[in-house]
Amino acid sequence: MPTIPAGDFDSALIAEDLYGSDVRERLFAEARERYRDRRDDVRRDLMLDYVLDGFEHEFCERYTAEQWGKIRDELHDHVYDALN
């Protein structure tokens, strides 16, 4: 597994790049379809988990567990903001 040297690792920048990928559009579309009949508050939480899990499935193998945890925290903020 390739890792990024600690000095070159910027979780905010990486999360922004991943969030801007085509994967985001697919994950949001899948989540909207999957949870379309849920109440708004429940739907938002389910969609948040679905999208974050999707990003993890697509990208986490590229990073150490510690790096991915930091990236996921940053992605959480982007996804949460988009859903609210």
C-alpha cells in the first residue's frame, strides 16, 4: 500500500480533491434514490453514512488507517454541508 510521507500529507486538500471527484455525484445519486421515502432528518443521516462509506470503499486503500481517519473527518464536513 503506498503511503504519503507525513510532511506531504494534507488531509483537507486530499478530502477536497476526493469530494470533487465523479465518485461524489454517483454516491449522492445512489443515496438519494435509496433513501427517497425516508423522513428528512432520518434521510440526511442515512445519506451521510452512505456517502462516507462509499468514499471509504473507493479510496481508503490508498492511505494508512490514521491518514484515512483524518481524510474521512474532512469529507464528513463537506458531505454534511451539502446535505444541509
